[in-house]
Amino acid sequence: MKSFDDDDIAHLIGCPKDIVRCTQRAALPNELMMRGNMDLVSAENDERFQVFMRKSIELVDSFSLGLMYVDRTDGSRIILFRCNGPHGPPGIVRPDIPYHAAFHIHRATAANIAAGLKPESGATETRAYASYEEALDFFMEKCHIVGAERYFPKLAERDLGQPDLFEDPHDP
């Protein structure tokens, strides 16, 4: 895996990406999450990415949308950006997931990588979204995923020219 500084990470998150493959499926019996995945390629530099989408069947606000960078040389992966809903006390979703009472964003940092931590350790609360659907829209825009409305028709309904009156300009 190549090394990254914070500018590299920001560039990888924000560079335009085309969808190569998109799969979505409902939860199987005994599963608690609906799942979706996408393979992406950047328009420039032919960088590879994967997206994972997870949404709880029972807990409407429990979800995770993540962007992973996939190294072309060795196939290793790191999570660059993740949008999550609130998830209750440890043990509610999984025992190893820390408690977050609000919608939040995880972003990889060079410091986390250098320290041997999960690249996206730590979280920042956000008001940029308040549901899975809003988070999906926010995520696709932040990660500059081109043509997402082909797979997610509700994204095509958004009015890109209308400012959000409740948007916090300081949100990541």
C-alpha cells in the first residue's frame, strides 16, 4: 500500500468516480442488514475504489456508507470516508462498535494511518443528513460518484441549485 498524506486522502475522496458495477440485495434470513456494493474507477489516474452500503432492517437510523480505496498493485484496501447513522450502546448493533448518539462521519487521516489505527478512526457529528436517504445523497456528492442516479433514481430528484437552509457550512 502506498503512503498517503491528508491532501492525497482528500483528493481520493473528492475525485470523480464512475460506477463499474453496482449490486444491492435485501437481507437474507437471519441477517439484520440490507447490503449493497459498488466497484468504482476514477476518471483520472484509473484509481480503484469500492463502496459498501449497509442498512439495518430493524433500526431505521443504523446504517453505514463507506468509500474504500483499493491499491492497484497489491489489492490492499483502506476506508477513506464513511457516513453513519447513530448507533446505540455497545452490543446493540455489534459489541465492537463504539456508541455514537448522532449522525456522524468518519474520515481517514494520515495521522491515523501512521499510528497504525484504523484509517477512519474517530468521528465528527454532522447535520448534513438525518436519514439513510439523505446520507446516500450526501455521500454520493461528497465522493463525487458520477451517474449514481442511474442506480438510485431518487438522487435524480434532488435540486442541485437550491441551497439547503439547514446546511451547516462547517460540516465536513
